Amino acid sequence: MKILVLNSGSSSLKTCLYEIGETSPVDPPVPLWEGKIEWGKGSASVVTKNCHGVVWKGKIQVSTREQLIRFLLRSAVEGETQAIRSEAEIDAVGHRIVHGGAGLAEPVFIRPDVQSEIGRVSAFAPLHIQGQLECVQAIEKILGDVPQIAVFDTGFHQGMPAAAMTYPGPYEWVARGIRRYGFHGINHQYCTMRAGQLLGKDPSCLKLVTCHLGNGCSITAVQNGRGVDTTMGFTPLDGLMMGTRSGAIDPGILTHLMNEDELEPGQIDDMLNKQSGLLGISGLSSDIRDILSAIEQGHARAKLAFDIYVHRIRVAIGGMAAVLGGVDAVVFTAGVGENSREVRAGACRGLEFAGLRLNEKANAKPCLDQDIATVDSSVRVLVIRAQEEWAIARECWRLTLESTAVGGRGKLIGI
């Protein structure tokens, strides 16, 4: 089965094409083909690669996501990075959907009613969801009735207990859907499964604290194989300090700024989402690599930004461990979590009281999908490569096989 995965952001698109046989491999396979796009006004930077290691890079002139997807699919069937003979070989298409609201949690075939429900919650993450729905509609035009499957970033957190899910505002918020949803769930779930593989244990028997640290950051407490608490909330703005997002702050600051500076909602949103975090404190960059480089040159605000960043990670790890009543392993994943030894060391510093001891030599070298705790550490420390596209592909493979077994793909997908 050949499965195409689309992971669409507000100004980016990552695509992978996987081939999965009758049984899904334990380790993530090399994709048959993959593409990455970053775009601005009227143009896009494109990188495509096939399983033979052939890479193409360039810029194209485009104005819609449909044009982008058509270009990408052409590169998969012809040219330097060809991986398949025809688009007709694609058996299913999986989409990362950033928000499923209260009604959509498990992976589901995208019927018209599912599209409508996704559109209904688009106000929670308008830039992401609108782009993801445009990808669904583009695939309908390009590939016809190929099955499309939605996998939700909020799904892994749907089982959180009410005490973790409910905000302490007016109770009427609950009926309006104002609650903690959590995000990065696809990767938190994948890391849960992968941690079990690396430790040789059933994931449902592990207490994990999974730290997704990238430009966006979230930490999740995992018990019985499900998320039971997480740092992100109603939107991806809550929780940890991030690249350009503030994370959790005193809401009184906002009312103060509204009164003192007469700020409009759009200005506040821009301030919290685009002018805060590492960028806002350092005044330099949202990239942790630039922050660390500036620290070496004695930049005081960069040092402060780093210290706040790792302090908040430590606070969250400790809080999640308390929710779990102990922890078997702490997982670091995503761009910063996988690549920054300084962040991992800073986040673990001070947690020795809980039995966590970091192996400094193992932490200092590239170490993906490995345990970097000392032998005598009672808490394991894992570095796991984020594999969101592969996790989505596995869900599509599972759901398609299940629907075929029940009695025929066409009857169930409603396309």
C-alpha cells in the first residue's frame, strides 16, 4: 500500500510517500519520496528527495496550495526525484489536522460531514486548518476518489481527566468548548510507542514525560498509553516559552496593556504569537542556535532568554512527574529536543533528586532514538526523532485495512 502524507502549516508543506506491506515495520522506513516547501508571496522554495538519495532544490512561482501539490506530485512521478510511475499508484492520502475540537479525536476517513466539522472548529487555529482543508480539496481535484484520512493533533489528549482539561473560569466556558485541548499529539503518541520499543516494555505500562521542543513547544504526561495532562491548552499559545510565542503568562498583563496602551485584539495576538518567546526576550532570534551563539559572545539578553526557556521546561517536567506520581522516562523530541545538548542538559539539571542522572558524554554527541541517562539513573532519558509523517501513514494503513476487512473500502469512505 502506497500512502501519501501531507503535513501542512500556515506557510509550509511537508509531504512523504511511504510503502507499507501486510505488516507495518517496527522501525520507520525510508520514504519512497519526500518533499518540503516554504512559501511567501507568489513563490516557494522546494526540496524533493527520493529513496535513492537523489535531491532536487529550487524555487517556483505559485499562488495556491493546489499548484504546490500538483508540482510536488509531478516530481514524484517524473524527473530527477521520480519514485513511482503514476499518481494512480497512491492508495490513500493522510492529512495532519491541527485541531479536531471536541467531536473529532480518532483518525477518520474524510467525508463531506467530516470536512464540515473540521471547518467548524477552524476558528481555534484558522491559519493551519484553512490550509489543511485546502490540501484536502486539492487532492480531490488531482487524485479523484482516492481515500483521504484525517489524523488529529489534538486526539491524543482527548482522554485527559476533567481536572486537567477544564479551565477555572466561568463554568459556561465548558459548554462553549473553551477547554484545554493540547497539541503535538501525533508526535507525543509516536514517542510513547517508540519509548516502549526502546525500553522493551509495553507503552501502556510506562509513565512518560514527553517533551516536544521545536519552534512550538509542549510537554505531556503519558499514563496507560494516553496523554493525561499537557502544557498547551485551548490554543497552541499556552504553556512553555517558545520561539516567538510567550507561553503561559498572567492574563492580567493583557488587561493592563489593553487599558494602558489601548491595544486591539489583533495587536495582542501578534505580540504574544510573533514578538515574544526567545525572540522577544533576546531581541535577536527565535532560533536556539542563534541564542547559544550569542551567549558565547557574552550577550546578556540571550543568556536570560535561554535561562527562562530551560527553567520553564524544568518546571513543566516536574509538574508532569507529580501528576503521574513518578516517571519512568523523560523523552526529548522535535528540532530543539533532538539537536540541542545544551537544552537537554539545562532541562535535566536539578532533577537529580527524582533519580534522573544524565550521561554527559552520551548527551554531547548526536544520539537519536537512544537512552542518554547514566546506567544507575532510575529515570531513563530518551532522545527520539520526531516522525509525524510516518505516524500518520501508519494510522492510514491501519484504518484502510480495517475498513477493507469490514466489507469494502468504497462503502465506508463515503467519497
